[in-house]
Amino acid sequence: MPASPVIVALELGTAKVIALVGEMREDGHIMITGMGEQPSRGISKGLVVDIEAAADATKAALAAAEESGEVTIRQVVLAVSGGHVRSDVHRGVVPVRDRSEITRHDMQSVMNIAKAVNMPTDREVLHTICQHYCIDGQQRVVTPEGMEGARLELDMLVVHGLRSPMRNAIKAVEDLMIDVKDVIYAGLASGLSVLSVEQKKGGVLVIDMGAGTTEYVAYAGNVIAATGALGVGGDHVTNDIALAFGIPERQAERCKIEHGGAVIPADVEGKVAVAPGVGFGGRTISRQSLLTVINARVDETLRMVQHRLEEDKVPPHLAAGVVLVGGCAHMPGVTDLAAEIFKMPCTVGRPREVSGLATATEGPEYATCTGLIQYACRKWQSRRRAPALTGLIKNILKR
């Protein structure tokens, strides 16, 4: 299998815009060859609120990626995030054509029906993902072709979001004369980047906690059971600190990074944290009070994810536990808090089967972009296999 074409992944995050350049090598690994980062402008809670400012930040990140990767960027694969992204399960049902053996035609028919979702005019489908086939309302199967039955059913997970926010993100990129080749939900990309086959089989929950949004994707029974997003992230922790102690947000951000944590240790009483001066005089505050503020917000965010999963009827215990990615995964104690809330082991996820630039291959905040590259490379591979398989069949028939 030859190396894939060069792929450029782009994430318009609330804190920063990230562009990664990569390709799939012959051994199937992803090689990151270039990277560009730029502090975000015109983006709030994962949504573009100022197209011109967002385009300027994107242009700077892409220019840095071009220089780093020694490439000319003409098209990108774009991540979409924001609290407006949700998922629903839709069921398609068809009678088996010859009333006995299920054929590929029956499978395609039930898939088309399950995909035919009537969305409100302000929403747009991002992904349709097969979950389970079911024969005669009882037996769940992975591939029903060749099996006997009178009725075939299929549960389809439909991931959708508001049309306007997604179009605005695309416009911010296309205004730079850059073609958006594909659009992928950020939570799915993060899961693709950090999860192993064994974790998906056992059941696992990935939570991507960024600056402005928190995305999640849950696998149960080796299929994606639910996915969605909340318009809450690390910036809300910073804002809480600023309000609680009457300090500017830049000072609160420094205080969060240097003295923050998601849990409150027993020995913290009486200790202080120095909020360094950032254009203002420094402040000394109670570290216990600081951790109490942070703990309250992170705890609330994780419990909101837990509530969403309960609504979607995801099993309460997943064998592979919880995997945290995103910038907030660096926060001390956050894995302990997540393990306590979900009653499952929790670890920090890092990109798998990716090599190259150490910064992009080791940090949990790069899970989305590395997953975008993996998604695009696998899609390229599947397109190459289809003509090859057709040609092989034709040759066999000729002989």
C-alpha cells in the first residue's frame, strides 16, 4: 500500500487554531510532518462569532504549518464542534425480499431507510453510523447477509448540528481560498485517534475537554452508542476564578494553570496561591478556595456528560473506563475526579499509531487533529480498495 497523499487537519478551537500536516506511510502509521498553531480570535465556545478575525487566525496557523511541513496548503479536513452537536438513534425496517435469506440488497435498503432522517431546516446531518442489525425483532447480528429471516432492522446513529455555525466555520476557511475537503465532528475524531480496538470492544467513554466545549463519544458493544457536545470548557473555569476573586481573566488563567487542580486534597487548608500580576498587581488567595471553585465547575461538567449518557441509555459501566483528552486533561486530579463520578477507571488519552513531531504525537490536546488525519487517510484507502476489488472481480469473470 503506497503512502497516502498529504492531509492537512484543521481545528478552530476556542483557545487556539491548530493545523497539522500528515500522511499515512506504507506500514499504516500516521507521520506528522508539519504543524501550525495560533491563538484563536473570533471563536467562542467552539463557534465562529467573527468570521474575519477567525480567518486571520486560521491564515496564520496554516502559514506556520506550510513552513513547518514544507508544503503548499490548498485544502483541509475541518473539525466541527460546539454545544449544538447532538446524536439520535434512528431505526430502519424492511421486509426480506424473498422471505427467507437476507441479501446485500436487503442490507442496502434498510440502510437507506435508516439514513432517511427528516431534520429540521436549521440542522444538518454530519455522520450516519451503523450500530446494530436485528433479524425479526430479536437476534442482533453484525453482518446479516446469508442469514434467514422475514424482517430486517437497523439502528443508525445520526450525528447532527446546527447548519449556520457549521457553515460559518467553513466560510472562515474558504474565504482564504482554501477548499474544505471534508467536515468531521471533533468528538469522533478524538476517539479515532486515542482508542484501541480492544477498548472499543470492551466499551469506553472518551471526553474531550477543551477551552470552550466538551465533546464526548461512548462505545458500547463495539459500536458508537452515543455522542454529543456541551458548550462548557476550561474557559468557564477561568471565568469562575475571575468572578470569585475579583481578578482579571488573564490573571485567573495563570492562577488556574500554576496552582489549580480538579480535586481538593486534605492537607490544603491554610495554604495560599499567588496570582501573578498580569498588567495588574499580584494577589494572594486561599488555595483551598481556588480548588473549591475549580472542583465545582469540573464536577458539574462531568456530571452533565453523565446525565446525557443516561438519557441515551448508555450502559453505566464500560469495561475500558473513561479516557480524557483535550487541554483540560492536563489539569492535576481531573482523572481522579472523573473516576469518582463515573465509577470507572480513568486515564489521559494520547494519539496512537502516530509518529513525527513529538509535540503533536504526545499531547492529549492534539487528539482531534491527529484523528482527522487518520479519518481522511482511511477514507482514501477505502476508495483505493473499491476500484481494485472491482478490477479483480472482472479479471476472475474474464478467466
